[in-house]
Amino acid sequence: MPLLVILVFIAFFIILTLIKKNQGGEDALDRKLTKYDEQNQRILRNLYVPYGREGKTTEIDSIMIRKSGIFVFESKNYTGWIFGNSRNKYWTKTFYSRRYHEVEKHSFYNPIMQNQTHISVLRKFLNEPSIPMFNIVVFSNLCTFKNVTVSEDASVIKMRGVADEINRIESIYIRSGIKIDENRLNEIYRKLLPCTNPSNEVKQRHLMDVRKKSNQDFKF
């Protein structure tokens, strides 16, 4: 079997493993948001939002639509030590491998940049240039932020801090007098709802695009 085929297969297997692992983090985040927003319930999960003319989509883990704006969440179910800042294209996680009895180090794409791409696509899809959208990256409670610096236009928190961070952001916008009309909120929700139920073809195309990007990143 050619080396290139083997490497592509390995990359595909790694992507599927990461997706399955991150599912646990998304489930935990969904429970947090549902508990926080029991009355409102404008919460959407696993959205495949279309962009471009080639049938591409970006996948958003969770969003919550409130009078203060749209909270856009990226879930990272990682353990170990986390290093990174807003400007670095790649962040690093390190952890001790019991299997190999050594410290392992892995890079991953800057989740702030990743979620900002989601927000850009979302804003264009909704045709909402002015509505506030909040970039929130949520890590597992089991990780440790060793050297993580974040700009003011994004939040990087652990799962336990989700409710406090939403309250903090909303308190700022309440004082500023920003309040989105209920009809507008319902319109946004109705427009995004179909994005949570994509066809198998859309899902497969998205997975192929992710695999292609991963191959480019690792220079296969």
C-alpha cells in the first residue's frame, strides 16, 4: 500500500477519534446550557451552516440565542496542560501517557480562530452585520491552563465556568442598553433550526473537507 494512502487513512482515523471524544464535551455543554436557559430554550446544537458556492459547511458545536446577542460555543474536551494565545495559529496540549510512560505533546488549531470563523460564516448566513456574537471556547474541567492569554473579544473557560461567563457578558450588554427584539430572536432561531438536521450528503461532504484540511495542515 502506498505511503500516501496509509498516511491519509491514519489522518482519517485520528479525525474520527477526535470527533467521538469531543462528543462527550458537547453533551456536557448542552446539559449546562439547557439547565442555564430552561425558560428561553433558544439553544441549537451541531449546526452545519452553509457558505460559499461549493456546498461547504462549517460545523458549530452550540449556540444560544438571547436578548443580549448570540453566544457561539466551541467545545474542547481536552485534558492535560493547555498552552496558547489569541495570536498563535496553533495551541499545544501536553499530558502524561500511561501507555508509553512519557509526556506527550500535541498541537491543535487555535480554537479562538476556529470559532471566529464560525461566527463570520454565521453572521453572513443570517445577514446580521450588527447583532452581538460572543466567541466562547469551553474546555474540560480536567485540563489546566498553563499559559493561555486571550484578547477581550473572546472567552476561554472551563465547563464549570459557563454560567458565570454568560452572566458576565450579559451584565455588560444590559448596562449598555442593548436588547434584541423577541420577533428578531425568533426569526434567527427559525432560520438556523434546519442547520441542525443536515442530510447525510452534507455531513459526508463536511467530513471530507475536514479531512482535506487536516491533510494540508500535516503536509501529507
